[in-house]
Amino acid sequence: MNLDKKVATRASYGETLAKLGEENEKIVVLDADLAEATKTSVFAKKFPNRFFDMGIAEQDMMSTAAGLAASGQLPYASTFAMFACR
């Protein structure tokens, strides 16, 4: 890893999710209609069957993530912080 190169946090997040997805098939990603902004689109392109665009429905997304976790999946729910806490 080149520590001299600056990378946006969201870009690193998207790339890391995709790498983790290769290592563990239980990882699923949920997004609230922001896949390009959060860079979860990187994961979505590699694993479309494990990516869920929940639309502009953060409360539903969090509930769905909880249900997926309860059933043994490893969900990553992605949105902007100001929408996640409402």
C-alpha cells in the first residue's frame, strides 16, 4: 500500500467492501439510493446479487440490515450520516 497517495475515504470504502466481498460471501451491502456517492457501486458491480438499493428509505434499510444480520449475513448499510440518524 502506498501511503503517499491520497485517496478519498469513500473511494477506499467502496474498494475495501469489494475486496471483503471476495473473501466472504456472507457480506451484503445495502444503500439508500447513493451508490455512486458512497462508492458502494464498486461492490454492486462485482456482486449484484448481494447488493440492495433500498431507495430513499433509510429506516427500512436499517431494519432490513438488522434482519439480514439476524439470519447470518454480514450487512453494510451505507448512507449519509444525517439521514441515518433520523
